[in-house]
Amino acid sequence: MVTRAGRVLRAAVLPLALIGLTALAGVVLGRVYAGGLLTWLVVGAAAGSVLVSVAARRLPSWLVAPVSVAAMAGWTLWSLRLTATRAEVPGGLLEVTADAARNGIPRLLTAMIPVEPTPDTVLVPVVAAWLAGLAGAEVALRTGRVLLGYLPAAGLYAAALYVVGPNAEPAVGATLAFVAVAAVGLATPTRTASGGGDPTADLTPGVRAAVRLRLAGSAALGVALVVGLVALLGPVVAGQVDGRPVDPRRYVEPPQVQTLDENPLIRISGWALHPEQKLLDVSTEGAAASAAPEVDPAADTSRGARIRLAVLSDYDGVTWRVGATYRNAGRILPAAVPARDSTVQTVRQQISVAELSGRLLPAVATPREVSGARVAYDPASGTLIRPEGLTPGLRYTVTSAEERPEANLLPTANVPAGDEVARVLRVADGVPDPMRRLAAQLAEENGAPFARASAIEQFLAEHYRVAADAPSGHAYPNLGFFLFGPRNGGGQEGTSEQFAAAFAVLGRLSGLPTRVVVGFRTSGRGPVLAGDAYAWPEVLFDGLGWVPFEPLPRPNEEPRPVEEDFRPTPEDPPPSEVPAPTAEPSVSPEPPAAADGPPRPDGVPTPVLVAGGGGGLLLVVGALLLTLLAMRRSLTRSRLVRGDPGQRIAGAWREVTDALRLAGRPVGGDLAATEVAGHARQALADARAGTTGDGTADAAPTVDELAALLNQVGFAPDAATPDQAARAAEVATAYVATLREARPWWRRLIWSVHPTPLRRARNPN
């Protein structure tokens, strides 16, 4: 009885070793996951795969794999359902499984650490662990080749180490455990499927001794070889212990935002023109942030809570940009360390998307938990995106940790400096001199950082007017016109876009680290309209974090002229400038000359005025045409070159539909891509018939191939390849060029500067 128990125990050692080796890969990989669920799922896959092989050891080898794969499918589906339920991933099991199978590897390599166990982040580890256990068990148990059977588990372990990379501490303990378990499995005698105990039992004593001697010699030679390899490779491996491993995430592009989301500041003016458009529905639990922080007890707090959409930290003198790196994240987001001298309160909001478009996901700063939507997160700015884009009816719940600075510490707080904040202190070349002088004047009169920020805030609030119909723009020329342009000519007024951008630039010129935030003002409950969208600036203070400011004018306050407090003086006054007379003239001034009389000696001749005015008008028209031409070419380049392959294919399709509209043959939004392609063929044939009298379209480029690519992107957006995107650009360019050449010469001239594609790109609807 003891002998039988011993045989059973000895036979169980190798299967347990295989389970342990495979499970250790899950232990290593689980270090970058939130919680221990991933580790247990991998352990279950390791145990299931090996035990199925043990139970089916009497079956033919060709039948074991299908049985094991069927069991793997059951365990995998159960794992996906469990993780989907825990992570509150919407959709049925079939939909979730298909999405995980399609996006498992890229999402695993772009996920925020710690990775939340969701269907798409556990599918690959679970399946890989099962297959490694199946292969190892079949080789080691059925053929008795233990070392060869260890290779799948060792490969899985190495892959887990590679995926973790530098994102966790060195797995010294797990590696030592791997070696120990492997040694135990090797040290235990095994029996192959062919049966038999001692292979020399049936031999004569002399032959048996010779065979055993040869086996012992072979074993000694193997041990010597292993020891030699350890002696040679040991120092090399030991030298890599302190090295930083390669992070595979560097080779995978994280989710990207569209151009409209990269600079949502330009959307402020469009929203201001349609203030009744419903963008969101919000329901808030807990304390929400007031529109103005506790920096001024007299500040107007009736504006409600701030919901943040995007944080813009990069400015090149032309455009403010997000410049964020988003990583796929689970429901629980990484916790950031709050500022030392600030209080944190929890805000929980349920948000429903109405007509807000793009990928940016609104939330009160700083989000800590999101449910109901798959998100990607940028820890540097604390902003969210939904990689699939926002859709009407999307509902999600976000819990945020809102920081509120200690107001009493602001007047004496300092601002950080150095490389860590160089990004939010950078001032691009080309700053207008009046703007520099204004910043110097405000900084000279206010020494402390908070005093400088408050002075800029007060100056903007007291001297400028909010105008909902002000044009969009925050480049240096736009800000210069906003700050110093004539009031009766459209200057000194703008939307919150100009107020926030001007504050941020003046702040950086004064040595303040600033950024611009785009979001919404809400009461915390009810609809959020387009008129609630606005931008505000923030300043970074030591120990207090980012503090928002409110440079918009107070309601019902008439702004003072800028000239009362700031008048840019020329650096070299004209020498002919003389003081105004202080006494009345003793004689009456001569009456003005008649209209047909000779010109005054110091006047400008009429022909010169006419020529100068005409030349100036031609210059203005020429500049406008060149600007439109440059904007059209930039739009085409951004559509065909920038973005992922799916976006470039969609951009090529928009080039074709814009060309049809310019040719007077617009297509409706209800037509399928193949119907539009037929419409495009007919439009080209009609255009040729009108110019050459020949309505045939031999050798003419068609967009049928482009329509097929567009349909592919619509049903499988991640399946498009760069080659397909390049082909789409080639087809679109050829078609547009051919359609343009078929137009009359004067229409070809207007084609390149027609503003319709620019308006449609700004407002697709």
C-alpha cells in the first residue's frame, strides 16, 4: 500500500511542476495588474491544461489536443465573462469576446499600469498559459522528455518578463522559484507512456553494468556541460540584473486623438454661436468645484461647477495643443499624489452624452474611477478619451478627487521652475512687442507670483468685453488684435478662447507656469448646453498644484478702455512731434481749399491715394487668396497623411465628396459608399462631355476601390493598413485632379481657393 502511494506521489510531481512553472508566468505578469484576478486565472489555465492531459493520457495523442482546446474555450469564456462583469464592460458575451480577440494584444501593450483585468487584457495571458501547459504536458508526460517539456513554460515566463519590462521590480523571487520547481521535476524519476521501470532490468548483469556506466557517464557529462555554461554565461546574466529592461510599449502606438480633439479651444466660438445645443446631461453626487477657486472670497460662484474636457499645455505661437499620451485604462485609474497644501473631496457624476462629438471624455478633475465606458487616460493632465469616440446616448459614471488649494497660502506661494515645468513656461518666438511690454508692466507692479496672476486676471476682466460672435483664433496676431485692436473695429473683445489664451501667454511672459483648460460650466445637475462651454487658464503653484483663474469680465460691468492703463509707446518718437499750443490762435485759420482747387503743398496727390488704395486692396485680396490656398492644401495634407490608416482613408473619401460639391454635384449623407462611387463616375463623365463633347470615361480614375476601403474601415476600423491608406490617397488625388481638369479654366482657378471644404471640415453637419 505504501509502495502504491509512493508511486502515485512520485507520478504527481512532474504534473505539479509543470503547473507551477506555467503559473509562475501569471505571477510575474500579475505584478502590473490591479488585484490578483489575472494571476488566479492563469493558475487555473495552467492547472486545467495539465490535468486534462493527465486525465486523457490513455487517449491517442491526436485526440488530446481537441479535447484540451474545448476545455480551454470553456475556461476562457468563463474568464471573459467574470472580468467583464467585474469591470462593468457593456455588451453581450459574444460581442465582448470578439472585441477582446480583435484588440487583445494592442490593448494589453498600451494599457495603463496597473492594468485592470478586463476581457481584452486577460484573453491573451489565459490562452497562452493554457497552450503552454498543454504543450509541456504532452511532451514531458507522454514522451518523458522533461527538459523539452519545460520549454513552453520557460518561453511563457520569458514573455511575461518582457511584457512587464521596467514597470515592476525585478522578479528575483519568482525566478528562483521557477528554477527550484524545475529542479524538483527533473530530480523525480518518471515513467514514459511505453511503460517499464528500469530500462536495464531485462539485460544480463554484464551488459546491465556497462549500460549503467554509460548512463552515469552521460549524466556526468551533462552536469559538467551545464556547470560550464553557468560559469560562462553567469557573469553576463548577472551583469544584466541591474540594467533597465526594454519596455515593449515603446513599439506600440497608444490611442490618438483627432485634430479637433488635439485643439478643442477652436470649438469655443462655434459652440458660442449655437448656445442652445445640448451636449451632455449631468447628475452629481458630492461636492462639486465652484467655477472660481477659493482665491478671492468675493469671486462670483454662481456659475456652478467646472467639468473639464481637455488640458492644453503646448503653445507654438499659433495653436494651443493637448500634447497628451493616452494609455488604455481600466475602471480604476492610477492615483496621483495630491498637492501638499490642498484639500481633496470626492465628486461622483453620472454623465450622458447628447450631441458632444470627438473622443475627449468630460469629467471633473481629477478622475479616479470610470465605469460604463472604455477609456484611455493621460496621467500628466488627468484627462480621458474614449478611443471609439463619443456616441449619443453613451452613459458613464466617473468618480473624481477634486483638489482645492488653501486660499490663505496663495499670496505667499511660489511657482516652480526648471526642466520639469519647462513645457508650461515655454514662450514661442514672435511675441508682439506690445504684449511683452504689457506683461512687463503688470509684473513690475506686482512682485509675488500670485499677485502677478491676479493682476493679469483683473486687467483682462476690467478692459475687455465678451462677444459670442467673435471669430476663433489664438495665434499671436489674434491675441495682439484682441488686446490692442481698436474697439470700434472689433478689437478688445472675444470669447473665453481669447481671454484664457491671452492670460496664459501673459503669464508665461511674467514667469508663471500656465496652461489652458477647455470645459463646461454646470450647476451639477441637468443638461449642459453649448453655451456652457468655455476656457479658463490655470497657474501652477508650489505645494498647491494647478489653480484656476477667471479672467472673464463680471456681468453688467462696462469695460474701461485699454488706453487708460496701458498705451504702447513707440520706441523712437518722430522728431517732428511738437507740444500742442496752449493759447488760442490770434487769427482765424484759412478756409479749406475748394474741392477742385490746387492741392496743398503738404498734401498727398489724389493719384497717389488712388494708386495706394488700389494696390493695398490688391494686396489684401492676394493675401486672402494665398491664405485660402494654403489652408486648403493643409487640409488635404492632414486628411491624406496624418492619423491612423482608417482616418486617412476617411480623409481621402472626404476629399472626393468635397470635389463633387465643388463640381456642383454634391452627394447626400444618406447614400451608401457604392452609390456615391457611381455618382462620382457619372459626374466625371458629364464633366468631360461638357468640355470635350465626349461623355466616355475611358482610363478615368474611379472611386470604387476607395468606396470598398471605406466600407472596410466602417466595419473593421483597426484592420486598415498603411498601404491601403496610401492607395486611398492615390485614388482620391487622381480622381480630384481629373475632375478638376474637366472643369472650365475659370472654374479651375476658383477650385483651389474655394472655402467650402474648409467650412465643411469645421462643421461636418
